[in-house]
Amino acid sequence: MVDVPGAHRVLGPPGVLPQAAWRLDPDPALKDTAETRVRVERLNLDAASFRQLRDAHGDRVRDEVLRIVAERGKMHNPVTGSGGMLIGVVEESGPDATVGVRPGDRIATLVSLTLTPLTITDGLARWDGRAEQVPCDGFAILHGRTVAAVLPGDLDAALALAVFDVCGAPALTARVVAGYHRPVVAVIGGSGKSGSLSLAAARRAGASRTVGVCPDGTEAARLRESGLADEIVVADARAPIGGVRADVTVVCVDVPGCEHAAILATRDGGTVVFFSMATSFTAAALGAEGLAADVTLLIGNGYVPGHARMALDLIRATPGLRQLFTRRLRAD
Amino acid sequence: MVDVPGAHRVLGPPGVLPQAAWRLDPDPALKDTAETRVRVERLNLDAASFRQLRDAHGDRVRDEVLRIVAERGKMHNPVTGSGGMLIGVVEESGPDATVGVRPGDRIATLVSLTLTPLTITDGLARWDGRAEQVPCDGFAILHGRTVAAVLPGDLDAALALAVFDVCGAPALTARVVAGYHRPVVAVIGGSGKSGSLSLAAARRAGASRTVGVCPDGTEAARLRESGLADEIVVADARAPIGGVRADVTVVCVDVPGCEHAAILATRDGGTVVFFSMATSFTAAALGAEGLAADVTLLIGNGYVPGHARMALDLIRATPGLRQLFTRRLRAD
């Protein structure tokens, strides 16, 4: 049998991994020597999940989040399949824990809430249901292979959390961009959080030109001010985007139906990286086939070694990025 | 505005590409100078789609296929999002058609039915609803960028069609395998059609060892007899697979929930290629993140230049593969 981190917390269906499980055991007591318990301060819901919950439940979104967590033992939106992340303070760590954090550390988890056993103890009383960042008292369990990062002393916690939430995107973008010689890089949703970080990462990794695609003039103005993109295109990415032909196209908008436009915007031999949780696997696969597009289609793996540190470095070193990020956070 | 092949056939929603459209115009008359009309002989439903239709509609599956095609102007299963392909004879080709086939050619389309305008004229009267291959009279329209292949004279049409249906898998597998030095390659669903072709392609592309994962002893025996795998593992791929650590893992089973097992079976620095249309984008992305797995996750693009010819070459040159394929086809 393979050693599967966190598998002993799966209550059903039997044999599946924590993320695929319908229900986890959220008991705050440590259940093996590799676990770590965190006292939760705040949840950061995945953008696609929060949007779906708001659309479907309106002002009753708080009840729905509480219902999901009570039923599933984790914040795993059954409609979008996505979760989010959390910040909190480490309370207790088993002797075999490899997460690399210690009791007293204020940390953020860098793995999805969809596999994190969670108990909420305050009924989310301090959350007004209007933003993805959810003040929360409760307990979470990290298993042996969880990735977590200590919150940096020089950055606001909300900023760091928002950066960590999308830190896989700039790291993977940088890796893909470095595989090409001076590529043109287009980022769909370039003014958003993962999009702006990806633009900054692409430039640092050797892009010859960066193109930011924005849905409207407001977003375009924000991106222009940041200086992160050499070119800005205003377009609805659910329809073909005129004029963009990139070597690497990065999809960072959390709306469905952008697969084909991204493929059409990419040159033969190029790569599309899908970070949006609204991506349809079949639409991407069949779309490329139907367009006879010889492009590499990457599922945006949220884990790349060193991703959190790299994203914080980008924020610290790029004033335009930090300003855009901070403003967006304030607006949320 | 970008030139989008086939966009003039989209009846709704406005502005989307043919594959994303809810409804296409299936009129058999050519609508522009780049179109080609095919007299359809047979549809080959995508395996995931056929399974879903059988499960949901049982013996009324024929009515459901007719209903879908009448409503959408294409065979696009609204539940699975997938389609299939067809064979037929070219009737008429516009002067600007670039498909590379001529009137009278007996061809197979290598793009999905989800973007192919289709009219069925015989009510599928010759189909008993028990197999993915559907005898059919009707008309299909190929747009300028469609990929199609003339059926080879030396192979049975049903065999060629089944090979074409999955020919993207061996081509992309070969490309990924060639990017590693003598990698270990595991194929989940190794005894199936795309799986067995992928195993043969992996060996030819330089795999040091090929591992076939099969769901039961019957499939394992079939694969063993073919000689395509150096090692055979019997396992349910919806749960972690013991003992497999591959550089390249290829997922070819059309059941949901195999994402995490595939990721766990892959070494850090390795690649998982998902060909199954049952793949969940979020399960793959969040699963890798949750396992802190530094693996590249590829959406199996069904188009790689030269894919059809390569797959036919493999079938011709590998007796064990051809035998396994033919038997499976007969059993279907």
C-alpha cells in the first residue's frame, strides 16, 4: 500500500484521497504523529467558489459555507470543486510533521481547503458574506505533505495571503517561459491577482514582450498604470481575441468558456497554461483538436517548489505589481 | 476579427466557437468556399459519451442520440461534453478547402463530432444501440481547418477508425517520452485502445521500461499476451496504485476519479498526460497541489501533426498491438 498523506482522515467514500473524499474527519485532536493543528484566523475562499456561492445563495452565503463545512468536514464547494486556503497559528505539531512550521508560527496553508480537515467554532459571525476573505475561528489539520508558509513580517497578512493563494501561477509561468527563447507571453486576465503576478514573472523569466488581456477599460487602465504589460488588449476572452499571437498564453480569468480563445491566441509549438478553476478539461482538449492546434495544454499545478518565496519576491521587487495587488485587495 | 474556422455555422450562443456552441447549422449545402460535405457512413461515439448515454438511457439510447443531433446540429453529448468521430465519403469540396481530401475519397474525420455540423437522415435504423460504432446515413460539414484522413487500403475501416479515434494519444505520448532520458512510462488503462497504442509509442520513443495498469485479471491477461508492457499491475486507478513510480504516466481510462492515483504514481519532475475525457481539471490541479507534487500535468491535446500516420504505422509494425486492438474491436 502507498503512503497517502491524510488518508486516515477520509470518512468516505472508502479508499479515495482527501481531496476526492466527500467527507473528512475534522476532529481537532491530532490523529497521527505527522499531523499539525492550526487555530484558524481567516479563510480565503477560491474566487470561482466564492462567485458561485454568492450567485446561488446571495446573502445566505454564510449559512451555505457553514453547511458545507459541517457536512464535508472541509470547505470544498461541491459545485465548483474548489476550496481556497487559510491563515492561522500553529498550536501543536506531531514529532513526524514535515510541514516545516512550529507552534506559535503564524502561517498560511498553500494547499487547497478541499483537502484540509476543518472545524468552524464561531459560526462565521464576523463575516458579512461580501468578500472572499472570511474571518473565522476554528481548527484545521495539516497532514505530513501539506505545504504551508510562515507569514512574512514585512507584509500585511491579507496581502501575503492573497499572494500565496495564487503563487503557483507566477512560478509555473516562469518555468514555462524559461523553456522558450524570448517568447511573447499573453496573460488573459492580466490585471487580476494571478494574472498580474504571472505578467511580472514572465518578464523576469525572459519574455520579449508581455501582453495583458483585460475584459474592460477599467481593468485595462489598472494594468496600464502598473506597467506590467508591454501591450494591453481589451477583449471578452469567451470569444476569439483579435491580434494576439503568443508563444505562451496564461489563462487567469475565473469565468468559463475561455479555452478556445486561449488556444487561438497561441502559435503552433506554443503552450497554454490554464490556471482558472473554471477551465473545462474537455473544452480545452477537444478545442485544440478541433482547431488542429499543435499547442501544449498545461493544467496549472498550484505547486512548484519555492513558489511562495518567489511570489513574495516579485511583490517586494515590483512596485507597480504591489500597488495593483493592494488596491485590488482593498476593493474586494 | 480573427478568422475562426466554422464560426459562420454557429447558431448560438453568439460569438462562440463551434465546439463551444450549443447549436450549429447542419445544412448539407456548402456555406462558404472552404467547406467540404461528407456523406456519412458511420459515427464512432466517444467512449465516455457512449457509456453515459447507455447508463442514462438504456435501450432508448438511439432516441437520445437522434434528439441531441436534432437539437444541437451536432453529436455533442451535453453531459460529458464529448462527441466522437465519423467516416464517410467526400461529396463536394469548396475551392478553398484545405482538408486535403477529394470527392470520392473515403475518409475519417480526426476532429471531434462536437464541432462538426451533422444531419442524420436514416433515423439510425441500423444501429442496435449496443456499441459505440453507429451505422448512419447523413451529411456532415468539414470546415477549413478540420483534420481528416483517407482510410488506408490495407486495413479494415472499423480498425482504422478505432485507431484514428485515439491517435492523438500515442503521438503526444511519444513526444513527452522523447523529452526524458530512458524514462519509466506507466499507462493507466494499458490494455485499452489509446492505452495499448500509447504503450507501443512509449517503447518506440525510448522508454526504458513500460508499465501497464489494468483494472482486472482479464485485462491484464490481454495486455500480457500483447507483449506491450514490461510490467503489468492490476489495480483500481481510482485509489492509489502500489509500487508504481514512473517518469511519465499516461491516463487512458474513461472513468472519473483517477487523477490523484496518476499523480501519486509519478516521480517529482515527471509528467502526467491525461487523455481520459472523464478527467476533472480541478481534481488534477488541486490534487497535485495538495500532494505537493512537482509534476507537469498535460491535457491530452488530440492533435499532433502526423498523428494518424504514426498510429497506423504502430498498428502495422506491432503484431501484438494489432491483435489486441482487433480483438477489442470485435468484443465491443
